[in-house]
Amino acid sequence: MYPLATINKAADNSTAGDTVVVYPGVYKERVDLKGKVSMLASRFLLTGDTADISATRINGNFIGSGNSALVQSTTYSAFHLYGLTFEEAQGPIVTLELQSMYGGSTSGTTAVQLQKISRSIIKNNGNSNSWGNLISVRLGGVVDSCVFYGNRYDKVVALEGWGSSSDTAASQAPRRPQLLNSTFYLNSSPSGGISSSSYAISVTGDRMRPRVINNLVYNNRISGIGIINSPTDSLIILHNTIANNSGYGIAFTTWNSSITYTILLQNNILYRNTQRDIYSGISTGNNLGFSAIIRNNLLGSTGHLGGTGMIALNITLIDTTRNIGGDPVFIDTALGNYRVQAWSSVIGAGTISSSSYLPAKDIAGNARIFSGRTKPDLGAFESAFAFSAPNFLRTEPENRRVGLFWTQNLPAGISGYRVYRSRQPIPDTSTMAEIGTVVGSSTLSYIDSVGVTNRDTFYYRLKSLDNATTPALSPFSRQLMAIPDSVPPVSNLIVKNGPKRARLTWQSQATTYDIYRSTDSTNKVIYIQNITDTSYVDTALVRNTRYYYWVRARNVNGALSDYSNRVDLLPTNIWYVKTGTGSNILNMGAPDLPLLTVSYAISQSINGDTVLMLPGIYSERVTVNKQITLASRFILDNSDTAAKTSTIIDGQRMGIVVRAENPNSKYIGFTIRNGFSSVGAGLYNTQGVVEMRHMRVIDCQAAGDIDGGGAYFTGKALIYDCEFLRNTGRKGGAMVLNGIANDTVKVIRTVFKYNQGNENGSAIIIFGANNSSVLINNCIFAKNTGANPIHSQGSSTTTTFINHSNFFNNNAAAIYMASGNVVVRNSILRGNASSEVASTIGPNTGPVTITYSNVKGGYTGTGNINVDPLFADTNYIKLLNNSLCIGAGDSTVRVSDDYYQFPRPSPAGSKPDIGAYESLGKFPSPSLTSVEPGNRKVTVFWNQTPPDGIVGYKLYRSQSAINDTATLQPLVIISGVLQNRYVDTTS
């Protein structure tokens, strides 16, 4: 026997259809099969000795090797590369593409021909320039049962399912690009490093339905499978195990704008890939997207598609049922053994749907569905178990007893469990008798207390029984050990919590601790094991869910104490903050463990939360970009009015104090001060609805044009029970109201004093949008300087309604009309300027309508009066009982309360008062003008205005002051409206 020296020499001497057998050795040549060699194989073809595969090496590391394919032939002849090693190639290994279905034979007279590589090793190929495909698999190409490792390539195997319009699904079914039963590990990007955009397997094409079936892809420094380019036909990805890769498990990164393919992703294991186990990076701008059947897979730890990009407008998820998550329990990943343990959840978890694509065998050549089962396993390997063993979770050794706990995969077919115990390890082949039986699949625990002695070692294993007439047993579960003992329990378990975190502390001298947590006060569920400290911070809290906790101590051998006392908590949505003494690092936002800064509390909050500032001065500027409430403790107790003045955010004249950037935020019960900005120095709102209640905005200055010293609102402002004091701006000393189309801004029971608007609106300047309105009820405007307290500059469809408000002692006319509409009702406008209303002269000036109001100098309008309002205090709110504003208002104005939230009108059924205050009387009381004491007598004088409806008087006398709510009996009842004096001669 005289073998030739080179493979190419053998090819030269061959005739069509010959087989070339290569002896062990290193062959540094570029192989050309000449279109004649039908099989190139190692002696493995003859001997079946796998050593021949690794010993027969076609090596591409030779001078002049270049970037050409290491193996070449024509695209019109079939060939098979079998049992060879391909190594150190600088360019690609081979392109598998056979354009003729029958390899040149007459159609229908012979079997379908292929270009194929199988049972081969492809290792250590590529370099820093290897940005193409190591092996390209096209029409008529198959890779089967190969091993790929140590390669540096952008795409190790690329399935390219391109075809012409004549390549119909039926005609080309036998010749689709296929990757079968192959293993990939330790492959990397061309740089030799990690890259999630390089792939062990890539899939492209338009008609040929590439198939990726029964492959193991693990520990690569690149992603597992990449769906790239623009396929428009189905992709078949079945029974693959893709785990522990430094990238994606499967990634969809198609860029074409016409994507119409359907993917069948079924019976796979995708686990612990560093980026995501499954991911779509296809933007919704790619107009058609794709459809996917993603069923019966293990998808990471959760089994869900949320957060993967797969739930998107351009992805149609046809079927996503029966996906699972969790640890598949591989036998030994360190040694590359990706078969599963007997208790794995993937056993029997597959489906036989789309059966035409299902392989008959697994990656190792075993029957795909193990006998005794009707469903396959997930992943590349099929286990040899009819059903899975229990997943033995833990033992809990205690004082003279041991608790056992487990779960069961597919419990519907299980009738019960058997428990085994020994003082020696129990081997897989043990035939020992059980110590106990558990009836029913849903009972997943067992207490062993017979013959259990403290400080002795016991070994436990479990088996499942199926529900057949003659029950069969599963293999053994994993083995766990227990050493029971008497362990002192922990004491003084305490919990403190904020909205996101809870801190548990306890006292004990034990080695480690187990924490149990539940939402059921009677069901203790293990939560964290083997804590070494006597405290624990729980960060996995759901708002408004009550949690119960217990702690057990463990000794050095793992024995457990009894349960501690039970504690519980209810995570609220309140973040507590305390300037000076709080901590953003150590504390969790609880009342006694507050955070330090408002800004940090906001950053930790979520929509719906409250950031509650405890009293103090917060020298910071904050941005509220969430739907939250910022408040003092006034929000918890509205009798704590001191909180409004003692809780302060101080901008230190260094910018806007509060930026309200979320369309729905609330501010309650604190002071904003010392803002300085070109606009909205105290509070600046850019959008949506802002609600302020019981707020104080003081000493803020805006130095722009239309600025708003205290606040600037763009949108819908709801302002209740607030104070704006000593704020300054060119236009809008206290605030700017920009309004919102087709909606209403409300300013209710709010005080504007000592504000300065140098040009327009010392208190408020109004720029309303179309069809908007501003409602000002029960407000006080006093001692504001510069321009008019109210400046209207809205559109012609903007209306400002001013009801029951007091304008007093401002140094300009109460209202200035530039444009828009202003309606004033039941209000007091006194002592502001020579005229209470001023306006621009011109065609765009809007109307100012005033009715049932007390206007200095008078004003044309129904029900208006011109009298001293007789304020009872220097705040210009309350009226003396004889004020002619009492009962002089318009009852058609529906304002249900006054500045102090007393009912309006009072008494019910009467006419309301003019002004912000509602007195207790239906009409003005008599005015006592004088008293004249005489000899054992006193003459009392009064007058009554107006006298209409008066029929008499009641005179009261006391030796102490009589307040408005006194319940004295009258001294005398006097009849007659014209009476205006009475002589008191009683003792």
C-alpha cells in the first residue's frame, strides 16, 4: 500500500465520486477537491476511532495561505468532509453551497446531494482581520456533529438561506442550510476578546428556512445566535442549549426595512448569557418587524420576555406559552457537561408541536423522547429519566428532628414521594428502604422526628412516584445532610422601614441566621439563608404590601433554633428627610432613619410617593421630575401649622428653588424662599398640573422680563391656602399664570402681600391660552407695590373670574386690563389707587365686569356699593358685624366656603357677604354709636343701615366683654325699626 503525499495529489488522480482517506498527520495545504472528490475523510471512516479525528489535521498556517478558503470545490458537485481537524486557517474553512439538487445527476433518479462537513473539529482559526464567516452554509449545505473551539471570527458558522424565486419551500426542503448536533465553546471575536456583536452562529437569508437544531453553545466570548440581515422566511431553532456566553443567547439585530419572517424558537435552554438570554434590537422604525413562536423554552431565571425588547410594536408574538425560568441544573459546567441532573425542570418540559422539524435523536445520538415519556426535554441533550426527581431544596435540622423541603417539576403526573435516610452517604444505586412516604404531589415537605438524635449526622435523599397503576420511581434527588441540635433562639427582633428598604436587627451569638418572610402571618417562607451579621436590609419591598418576618439562628453545623418573635411592616410611599442629621448612605427614609437631602429622596422615589421634610432649613435647589408630593409633616397633621414656617427649602439666591418638571406634582405645607432666577425663582413649572396647598413662597426674585418672582406656571396650576410674600419680578411679582387651553387655573384662599411687580402685575400677571379660564376665589391682595395686583393679558377667549376676594392698600389700581376678560363678583376693591380699575387704551382691550362688589369711588354694575368695608383686623380679611358688605353679595355665585373655610352663605339660605370673609349674620348688625351713663341708668344709642326688613332689636348686657359667639339672654327686646336708643335702668 503506497499512500500519496498530499491531499491535492489524491484529488488530482481521482475520478468523479471517489473517496479520499487521509492518514493521521499535519497537512499544510489548501485543498481543492476538483469537483471530483465526493468524500474527504480521516481513517475514522474506516476505524471508528475518534483519535483519528484529532490526529488528522488540515493546517492553514503556511506561507501563502492568505485569506482564501482552506477547502475548495465547485458549487455543482456534492462532497462530504468527514472526521477531520481544521486548524490555524487565516481565512475561511469552506463554503457549503450546492446549486444543483442532485449534484449533476438527472433529477428524480438519485438521492438529493449535499455539501457537508460532519464529525470534525474546527479549532484555533482566524486572526484580528477575520470579520467574515469561518464556515458559510448555504443552499445544499449541512454542518453536523462538529466541534468548534478557540476560533477568532466574527461569525463562526453562518447559515445563509438565500434563494431565487424558483426555490420554493417544497422543492428545496431537503437542501435548507442546516447546523445540527454541534458544539461551540471558547470562541472569541477577531480581537480575541469579548464582543456581543460577534456570533458563534449567525442566520441570514430570504427563502431557505435555515435550521439550527441540537447544538450546544457555551462559554464563548461572543454571543450565541445572531439573527442578522433581512430574512423573509421561517427560521427554525430547536433543542439548543445556549449558556454562559459573554454576550446574548439569541439576538435579533436585523436592519432591513422589509422584515417578514417567522421564527420558531422551541424546546431550547437559554441561560446565564451575560447580556440577555434573548434580545431584540430591531427598532420600531423597521416597518414590518417579524412574527415569533417562542414556546416551551427555558428563558433565563424568569421565563419571561419582559425587558428583552421582544415585546414591541413591530414583533408579533404568536405563541409564548409554557416557557419556564430558573436553573436548569446542569451536571458540571466547569467540565463542559451540560446534561441535566435528574431533578431538572427541563425534563419532559418540551413540546412535539411543529413535529416535522423535531429531530429523532439528540446531540449525543440518543432517542429524542426517552421511552416512558410523551414529551421531550428542553435543550441539546435528552435525559434518560421517565420523569424528574424532586428538587431537594434544603434541610432544616432542629432539636431532635429534621425538616425536609423540595419542589417537583411537572407535578400533575406525580402521586407522592418517598424519603430516604442514612448515617452514611446514599449512593445513586442504593436499594435501601424508605423511612417515610408523602401522599399527593402538592405536599412538598416532611418532618423526620423518629430516631433522630442531636449532633449525629444524617443523609437524606428523595424519590418521586408517578401516578401509574403500578407506580414507578424517579431516580434519587440530590443528597443533603443534616446535624440536628438544640440552638438558642434569637431575641429582640426589630424592624424599621422606609418605602424601599427595611432593616431587621436582632440579638444572638449564633454563627449564621436564616430569615423567613411572608405576606401571610401564619406561613413562614424561607427568604435568605446563612446571614452572618445580626442585621439585614431587605430591598425587595412592594409598596402597600404587609410583610411578616421571623429569624432563626444556625450553629456551626447548620442546626436551627426555634423561630424568633414575629415582626411586620407595611412599606408606605413616604420618604422622610431631615436636614443636618439624616443620612443618604446609612438611612432608609423612615421617620427615625431619615434621609439627608430632598434631592436624594426625590431620586429614590417613584410616581405616587411623598417626600416628607421634617422641620429644618434645606439649603438646596430641587428638581421634581416625577409624579410625587413634596411636603412637610403638615400633610400628616393639618393642625401642625408651625410645620409650614419651620420647614424651608432655601435657594440661597443661587437659582430656582423648585423646578416642577413632572406634569403632575404636589407641594404641601412648607416654605420656599430666597430663589433668584430670570424666571420662576421660587417655583418654576414647565408642563402639566401643579398643585400647591398651604405653601409659603417668600423673598424670591426673578430678574427677567415675564418672570414671576414667586412662581411661574405653564399649564394648569391649582393653588389653595397659600401665601406669597415679598416676592419681586418685573412682570408678575408673585406669579405668572400662563394657563392651559380648554382648562381652568385655580387660585383659592391665598394671600398676596408685600410683593413687587415693577411693570405689570405686582401679584399676578395672566397670560391665558385660548378658551382657558382663571378662577380666583377668597383671596387677599394687600400692600403690594409697583404695578397693579392683577394684570390681565390673555387671549380674547381667556376669562379671569375673581370672586369674594379683597384688594386693599395696594399702591396701584386693583386690576389692569390689557386684554382678555375679567369678571369680578362679591369682592372688595378699596384703598388701592384713585381708580380701582385701569386699562390699556386700544382696540384689543377686554372688558372688566364688576357686580355685587364694594368698589372705592363706585363702579357701574349690578349690586355694587361704595362704603367703608369695616375690616376687623389688619390682615384685611374679617369684617365687623356692622359692615354693609354682610349679606350684600350675589347668591348666584357658587362659592361654598370663605377664606377660613367656614360655610358660605351663613346662615344657610341667606345672601353671601361681599369679600373673602363670611360673617355669621344674615345682615349687618346695628352700629352702637355711643352710650351715656347717668344716675343709675345708661342710655344706649345706635343706628341701623339699611333698615329694610328690620322689625326690632335685642339688647344684650354683661359685666365682661361679649364675643361674637356668646349665648347670653337678651336684656330687652325692642320693637320698631325706627327705634335708635334705649335707656337701661335695670339694676
